[in-house]
Amino acid sequence: MDEQVKLFAQVNEKTKRSFSARKTQLNAKSIGLMASMAQFEIVDPINGNVISMDDLNAYDYKPDVVYEVRRVTEKQTDEFHPVANINEFQDLPYHRKKISLSGRDLLLFLLPGSPRSPKDLKAEHFSAMDAICYHFGGPLDEADIEDVAGHQCVICPWHRYPIALDTGESFLKTVNGHQSKGVKQRIHTVKLESDGTLAIKLNLDGKIDSDHYACMGIFKFAQQKTPPKNVHSKIGAAKEAPQVEFSTWLLEDLDQISPDTYVMNFRSQVPRKLSIPVGHHLRFRIPNREGGHVTREYTPIAHHANGFQLLVKTYDVGIFSEFFRGIQVGDTLEVENVPMGRFTYNFNEYRALGMIAAGSGITPMFQIIKAALSNRQDRTKIHLVFANRRRDDILLKSQLDGFARENPNRFKVLYLLSQSDGDGTPNVVKGRITQEILRGNLPPPIPGTKMFICGPDEFCDAARGFLTALTIPMDMIHMF
């Protein structure tokens, strides 16, 4: 961390109460950095004049004089500021652009699902929001976009809080579904001119949580901070991020099993013993464009002492999707040395398991299924409802069918296809999950039963709602 970032951290910590009052006093040592931020003004205590921005760097500060540093209150205007051209976004990484406007850090997004041709794009296909997450300063330029609670949301890469791109509303994932935390991130108005120019009008009315970070010029500062370890915490991770260790793993072979899905085998470059409890996953780290790192979690579908196998489904947006689409045999990937997870499967702990999965949400289920059925002493029965769009989208189908053939009394699977008909076999049918389908294909909720859900957020919310309607208690349900 360079001296400027250190100084900012110290100043912010020491004066955070004064900041809230929009006035503080600092000596000349701190003025250089603070004055470089457009939302502050410096007052000469001798004559009471505001030091102009042009004179800040050359100003003759007196070390023994206390200067007044005032945070400038932003005022709403109706002015639109040109910031980009519509043709830029086809070539921009992840279809988003960093913008600094009137001292605020912003991101301008081209929303997923928008027309591919620039001539078909409209203003509503774009969203502009404060670029730093309201919660703890996470950099949203590296955030994935997912559908949550009926909104397209950026998912903060630090704490996984979803933030709606249309409203700035944040959501908290609970056992009862996604609950709104209110508007937390400031959204700004986008206008598309006839010549293809994109312009932004800052919306500054009222006070919103993201204001704390938006004007601090901290894209750089945010990248210097280590993402907190406990990204699944429902109440937010600890403020001090623990130091974690990563090791390097080599991609040994790669098999593309569909246009967007890959099976990858990694092995360690040095002798080591890898042990992943059943039900746990690994955290991976890759470089970002700013010289820092971003992390994601994936569940291996197999592992041995010196390697593991990943099933990866890629998407149109997302830094990890781009990384995995471009990875080649011989490339490396950093893996955190300690597996993560809130559930550990133990043989014969449960009488029966009910599993509801969609798409790549099959991976944690597959890990448990494979472990349970490979142990002949384990008597646990498993019922899987696996939803996909089309038959070709069904991941690991041949392996799942093999488990069903070899263990007819312990494992049953129903495949649901939302966009195509079944293939004539009784367990491949057209449809979506419903309360009645789950009632007929999952074990009864008696003591010794556990239910698992994994998939896109909307799917998980629906599945959990159906289970609740079937009077299945919340302590019997686990969300991966």
C-alpha cells in the first residue's frame, strides 16, 4: 500500500465522526491528499478564503496552522454529462465502463440480454450506479450480474450482497427468501442521444449509504483491501480480513462437454495432500485488471490426494467466466488451502436426502451423491429433482443415470425440462418445479431427513417456498 493510500486510511479512521458532521480540522500534513478529492474544500484560517483547486498543490501551507477541511455538499442539477459512446460497449470487458463524474466514481453498465446491434440499443438498456458497494467498499467493477428477486443485480464480490441495477435496492438472502434492505446504492439517470452519445445526470437527492464511498476516489483504495473471508455471512463479515494462503494448481487436461461447459482436471505442482470434506467447496483466485485479485467458490465433482476435478458452466458476463473460457492446458489457478463450507456429509447421519437442483447447481449435490453411493455401508436414500431448460443442458446425466442403475433402492432422479419435451423415459419430463412435483418425488419430511437446494436465486426462492408450503421445517433445509 503506497503512502497516499495509507494516509487516506488513517485520516478516514481518525475523522469519521467529523466527516458525518461535514466538517473537520486537519493539519497541513493531511491536506495534500484530502484536497485532491473534489468533494472537499480547504479554508485558509488567516483570511477565511477558500483555496481554489488550481492553487492547492502549490499552496504555501504552514505546518503549525490548523486548516479547516469542509466536505462540499453535492446539489441536484438537471445537467446531463456526456460520458461514452454507444459503440464502445461491444468491446469493453464485461460491458461496463468506469467513470469519474463531478468527483463521484460511477459504473455504466450495458445490461445482459440487451440487443447486440448498437442501432437497436436504447437508454433503458443501460444502468449507471455508484461504483463502490455501499456495505464495505467492495469494487463493483468486478461484480457478476445475476437475477435476484425479479431484478438484474450486481453481486458484490466481497460479501455477495445483490444490488438491483434498476433501483439500487439491496437484498439479504435469508431462509425465507430474499428480503429487501431498502435502497442502498445510488442510481443515476442515463440518456442516449441521437448521435450515440451516452450521457448521465447525477441523482443526488437525499442521503444513500453508497454516498460514503462514492466521492472518495477509491477505485485504487478498494483494490488494495483484501476481500473478507466469510463471504456467506448473513450479517456481513468482520471488518478486519484475515490473511489466507493460496497455492498454485496446474490445469492438466480440459474437456469441453457443451458450448458453455467444461470439465477441468487440476493437479498440484508440488507434493501435497488435498482433503475436501463432503459438502465443502474451494475458493479460487485470479488476477483482475487493476493488479489485485477476485475470488469465487466452486465445488469439485471429484478429488484425490494431489488433484481435483471441476465442472464449470460459463456465462456471458463475469470475470471468472471469461477466465475459464480462455484457460489452456498448462495454465495455473490459485486455490485457497483451506476448503470452505457450512455443511459436512457424514455416512448414515440421515435416513434420506431430498435434493432440488438447477443447472450447475448440481455440483454440490453430485459430490454428496457420489460419496454416499460409493460407500456400501451407507444406507442413506437420495431423491434428486434436477431442472434444466433442454435435455442437452443436463450436466453429468450419464453419471447420474449410472448411479440410478447401480443403486435402484437408494437413488432416484427426476429430470425436468422447461423448454423441451421429454425423451420418452419416465424420469425425463417437460415441466418446472411445483409443489406437487416435489411432494411426489422427495422423501417425506420425517426425522432423519434433510433437504438441499442449489441453483439460480429465483429457482432457489421458488423451491424453498414450495418446501415451506409442504410444512417442511427450515432447520431441515440447507441452501448451497
